[in-house]
Amino acid sequence: MNIVVANFMIWGILELKRDHYICFCWILTRLITRIIKHVYNIYINMGLRFELVWLDYFRFTSFYILYPLENLCSYVLIYFVIDDLR
């Protein structure tokens, strides 16, 4: 579902509101989330799961902050686009 929402945001909403500061916030939040996700996947594939407890803790706690922030930015951008289309 996250892929569907991301594609809708990129190809639908961001095309209409490129210059809005919430757009930058959404892109930055998504970028940080993806970087953390891929670094953690590399860490797991190296067979080091739970070797560095702080990295596991950082990955899981950052999810609780960044995921709601990304969704909040998405909803705000959709609200502004719908408001402009009226």
C-alpha cells in the first residue's frame, strides 16, 4: 500500500504543488526513511542482526516518528491540492 500512496504522491500531487514547503518535507522524510531502511537491510544481510543493538533500536524507533510524519505531510499536500482544484 505504501508504494501505491508514494506513486500517487509523486505522479499526482507533487506535480501540482512542487514549490510548497510541505512537499519538501515529504520528500525529505521519505528519503531519510528509505536510507535508514536500506542501511538496516544491508546490516541484516551481513548477518549482524542484534549485534549492534543501538542500530536495531534506531531503526525501529525512527519508524514511529518518520512514518506518521510522512503520512501527515501526504494528507496536508492532498488537502492543499484539493483546495486549489475547487
